[in-house]
Amino acid sequence: MAETQQQTAANNASTTSRFGDWPATKYKPIFLGIADPNSSFGSMKRAVNSQKCIRAGGKHNDLDDVGKDTYHHTFFEMLGNWSFGDYFKKEAIEMAWELLTVVYGLPKDRLYVTYFEGDAKQGLEPDLEARDLWLKDWRPQRFRSRQQGRPNVIEIWNNVFMQFNREDDGSLRPLPAKHIDTGMGFERLVSILKTSPPTTIPTSSPPSLTRSSSSPVPVLTPASSAPRTRMASTLPTVSLLTTSEPDFCHLGRRCADRDGRGYVLRRILRRGTRYVRKYFQVPIGSFFSQLVPTLVDQMGHFFPEITKKVNDVKAILDEEEASFARTLDRGEKLFEEYAAKAKADGKKQLSGNDVWKLYDTFGFPVDLTLIMAEEQGLGVNEKEFEAAQAESKELSKAGGKKGETEAVKFDVHDLGHLEKDSSVPKTQDDFKYGVNSVKASVKAIYQDHAFFPETTKIGDRAKNFGILLDRTCLYAESGGQQADTGSIVIDGKTEFVIEDAQVLGDHIDQKGSLVAPTKLRFDFSHKQGVNVTELKKIEDISVDWIKRDVGVYSKEMSLEVAQKIPGLRAVFGEAYPNPVRVVTLEYDLDTIAGDLENPKWRGTSVEFCGGTHVAKTGDIRQFVITEESGIAKGIRRIIAVTGDEAASVTKVADDAESRLGEIDAITDQSAKDAALKAYGTNLAQLDISVVRKASLNEKFSAIRKKLDTALKAQDKADTKLITDSVVSHFQSNPNATSYIAKFDVGSNMKALQSALNVVKKLDKTAYFFSQQLDPNGTKIADGNALKAKVVHVAYVSKYHQSKGLNAKEWVETAAQHVGGKGGGKKDSAQGVGEMGGKALDDAIESAKRVFTLKCEDSPVPMQ
């Protein structure tokens, strides 16, 4: 019995499921017979485990049922026990019955049993074997067919008898062995053991929310039994537990907003957010993060993972919640208008076009729209929705990719036109340093070097166009800092996505730097490369400022006064405006101006800068240098990432370090050699911290050197093993003229060639084979061979050449069994194949038959 530890719900191994909603994913290599039978994993016969699971999308979607009953959760633990070609139906059924009725003490008269009824379309008969095993005297006589209807029951356990694999073409292929996969919901089990009948929320699942009149923040207490209140109180806490695990939160940040795992988690959180505001009348924006400490306190002993990176989890929850709050404000307002219009027209369905617009334009989740419609007794016109969705996709295809050639840019003639047009003033951008939205007026529409008074006049709706405003809160690209992106919302009904911001006014373009939301590039003069030690010092200084979480201050000052501040950093020879914008860390400009020449200002950062900045250094969260290089003589470049990008590259570096540790633990030298070769190639391509990469390269080189030393020693030992065997064979059999044998030296072709040199000197005939099996035990050729690297060499003496034996033809005959290619001359040849195991045994027998046919009178080869 092998006991596996609790596993994360994020599924990184399977390409067919987003999360671990099916715990068997981990064991698929064993089921398919491709796991290395010699490994600890592949040699398992039985296992038990507990798997954290999410069911909020796809085939197994429980999100719509959370709160409507007492036993559906998006997040739960699946308990499993497994048999890998060991016991099967009889033993599994006996153990299941004993566990439920004897160990857990469940009343036999409350248990119902089902069995597989067959599938005529798949040519599968009913599982009468399982039925008969249950129908023995000591089994419950409680079977029901679908026609009889379903009693008031709750499913507690599945015993799955695994015999087939579903192929890509839909057919069923028998597995190499028969397996058992059982799955029991931990929360449901506890519920049944605690209650009779199960009518309340299980005590092992998260408690629900209630709000005390004396506390502005809801607290975790048992749920109400009222259906609507139960949904409102249960779903937010399920959302909180599901999205509070660190892996889930960072996963949500990395994945696309409208697809993949990230969006699944966002759907859960957003649905909970909406219920909180609607039914608890609580302002949203930082609601869930306030509950994280309570969740950690109450559930941390069950799930220690949620005790890690608590501050990061809270920050991510706040970010997601605040973002959705804006979407929810607009979405609910528009929904109410659409719902009122539908009711006024006497319709029972919302327009599918309106539902698509809510999603496509305002990012309002369709599933929330459906819930809100249901609450008002409305449905959705699905055909209209699908048609609107298809039309939008076609329009997107027509628009193509938005490359540089389609970017909206003014040329000198456009600017000249605007200079003469008094109705379009220069845009006021004083608000660009703040974080609030501003109200502005549209002054003109621009497309294809023409200006229009309204969008109905533009020529091509599929192409990008510009909107000229009298004022903006967006920062236009300048000084190396990228332009802001955002949106323009008109009357709360129409939204335009802003992909670039340009200000009609004076423009200064500073080359040699880049400031993006999570990335920066800095070019500087330096005679030589910055070494790893220096780069680490730069990283450490930057991270120290981030951890100190000091304020960032800015203010316009007289250029003459500002230049007197000790420690001021400015670009030599650069022409600065007067007044100039000064940015400082830790000390505000009024304090500095009051003691202008105090030398302590040298201990902070004082710079001239016209860009936007974070409010506090802690907002940056992380800082990682990913590249240091030379771009010209005496010019060096540093590229670094911050925030989510920094967290992502750090995770990649952590994974790479973990993988290197796994490789170092591999005992099979050939497998370790192959793994190191692949790792070295991958490491060179990783975009991670240069400091971490240097450290990994150092560790990698040490492991590589140690293995190379061992491989040389092994190569020497292999060579001695085979040459000694050759010498011993012919000494023990002085009349022997040939030697055909398989050696256990992996894919060491060099060792085989060394032994062949001994044979040449003796002018004997020999054919030597060896194989290096795939470490995963992969089967190929319809399961008739094992994937391997097979090496084989042959030498034919002059005597046997005269008998008609040709080394090249001899090797080609054996290659027909092991695959690959072979070549050489009539006296000596070699080959490399890809099929081992029985295929290699067949090749050796073939080589012996050829030798007998060509060179021996007896049907038995002389060895």
C-alpha cells in the first residue's frame, strides 16, 4: 500500500482538464501501462489519497447548485482508494460494504446500490457480475431502475471498475490490466455521519456568513435554512475558500480573463461578490480580504495551504473584487434597463443581443445575467445570443490583428489641421498623475486622416479610430513610459476600449528606457558588464525599498531651487522645464524644501521625472532583474519585471530549482544524463532572474560534472565487462568462431565497439547488442515492444565472409526487428534501433538464424 499526500486542485499534468476534478488524472500512466514498472510510482499496487477538487465548469459543474441544496460545493475533498491491477470487483465490493456498514456504522436499510446498466451504442453489456455480487444474501436487496424514479437519496461513494480506455476516435480499447478507482466526498461523508437525515451544511465544510448589527463586517456562522438566504450566505464562503489558496489566486492572475482556469476562479469570486452586495447590503471592493484572517483561523488546520502568503492572497482578492465592482455597477444598471424593457413589451425573455452586449462590451458574466434574469422570472433568448456572439466573432476576424500599421497616429498634416481648428483645443492632461476618472467632452472623431463630428460618419466600423477629448486622465507615452490604456464610458451605456493615448501638445521623447505596468528597461553607460554579485546587490536594494513601503511624493519646484537638493539625480545635458517636476521617496517635497541642503536627502531618491508613479513603494510588490546585456560600445541594458510578472518568473525559477533537485536524485545514470541534457537546453531559454539563473547554472554544472565523472567510470567498467566476456568466451571455447550476445551496458556504443576491436584482432565473427529502456516503460508497436535505444554492432571474419555472410546485410536484418537504421561495410557494421524488450530478443534470434543459414551445417548455431 502506498499512501499519497494531499494534492492540489490545480492540474498541471493533464491537458484534458483545467483542475483536478478527477483525481485519477495522476494515475493515468499506470492505467495505460506506460509508467516505469521499476519506479516507485509505476510499481504501486494500491494507494489511498485525498484530493482537493473544484467543480465550477465543464462536465462537472456544481456552481449553479451551491446554496440551492445542502450538499453541493464548488470546492471539496475527494477521498480515494485505488487498485492497480491488484484486486477487482469482488474484493472492492466486499471492502466497500464493510467500510460503510461496519467501520462507519451506516444503517444497511438506508443504503441503495446501483450498477452499470449497459450501453447498447457502445456495445457494452450490463454489469451483471457486479449486480450478482451485491445480490448475495448479506447484501442489500435495494436496486432501482430509472423507470422506478429516484428516491430521496444523496450519493456518497462511487466504485469504478476501470477496464477500457477511450481512444481519440471514440472507440474503447481494453486496458493492459483491470483497476479500481473509488471516490468518496469527504464533506458528504461527514454530513451523513453527523446528521440523520443529512439536512444541514456539513460541519467539515466552511461555515456561512451572517451580519451582526454591531459589526460592519460579516462574520462566519452556520448558514440559514431559508433557500435564498442560504444561497447568499453559503456561496460567498465557498467562493472565499476556493479562491484563497495561494496557487488558485496566482493562477487566476496568470490566466486569461475570459477563458481557462483563471476565469473559472473569477466566476466563483464574482458570483459571491454579487450575492454579498445584493443580500448583505455590504459595499464591495475589499469584502473578501477582510474575511481571510477568520478563514485562516477557522480552516487553516484543515487546509494549511491557506496560511501561506496571506497578504498576497488578500491583495489579489481586493484587486479582483474592486475590478468587478466597477463592472457590476454598470452591468446591474444596464440589466435593470433591459429587464424593464422586456417586461414592458410583455416578453418573458431577455434579448439575446442585450445579454451578449453585457458580456462583450462590459465584461458582465453571462452566468450572472442568467441568475439575475431568473430572479425576475425571465429567461434568455438563446438563439439571439448565439447569433450575436457569432456576428461579433466575424467582425473581429474582419478587423484582423491590430498591428503597428493599423495604429491610430497623427501625421504633420493632421496636426496642422488641428492647429487651425479652434473647435478642437489641446487636451488638458493635468489629471494624468491621479487615479480617478474624469468627465470629458468629445471634440472630434478621427479615422484615416479625416475628422468627423460623430461615429455614424466614419467609414469602417471594424477599424480602429481616435476620439479627441478636451481633457483626459490618461498618461500619453513619454520619457520611456508606455501610454495608459483604459475606457471611455458614454452615459453609462456605451464603452470604448482605449488602446493608446496621445496628447496634442508639446512632446518630449526620451530614448533608452521603457516603463510598462510590470516591466522596465534601463539603458546606461558602463564600460563592462555588470556581474552577478552586482546585479544581486541592485535587486536587494530595490527589494529593500519595496519592503519598507515608503511613500512616493511629487511636486513641481523651481528648477534653480530643485537643483540644490543634495543627491539629486538628473540626466547630464538634458534640458528640463522650469518649473520642473520632482519625485522623491520617503520624504515629501515640502519637508525637503524646508531644509533644502540637508545631506540626509542623499540617503533617499530625488529625481526629475514627468511620469506617473505608485503611491507607495510596497505597491510594486516584487522586483526581479531578468536580463543584463550590452547593446552598444559602453552601453549596458538591464530589464526587470515587477508585480505579477515578477511573481510569475519567480515561480518558474522555483519550479526549475525543484526540477533540478529531482534530476539530481535520479539513480539511473542514463536517465539522469538524458534529463540533464533536456534541462540544460530548457534552462538556457528560461526568462527568469539572472541571479537565480546563475545559481541554477552553477548547481547544474556541478551535477553535470559529477555525472560525467561517473559516466566515464561506468564507460570504463562497461568496456572492461564486455572485453573480458569476449576474451573469456573464446578462451573457454577455443574452437568457437563466433560470439552473438546481449550485454547490459545501456546505449554505450563505445563499449560495444571496444569489444569488437578485440574480436577483429582474433579474426572471429561477433554480433553484440545492448538496450537502454525508456524510464517510463512506454510500450510501442501496438504494445509488442518497449520504447528503448538499442545499439548493435557486428564484425564478420574473412572466413565467414567467404561463406557469404555480409556484416551490413546482417545488421539490416536485425534492424527490421528493433527499428531504426543500420549501415557499414561487408566486414563491419552497426545500427541504432528504437524498440527493445521482446523486439530485441527477436532481433538476436534473427541474427543467430542468419549466421546458421550462411555459415553452419548444423541448424544450431555454434557458440
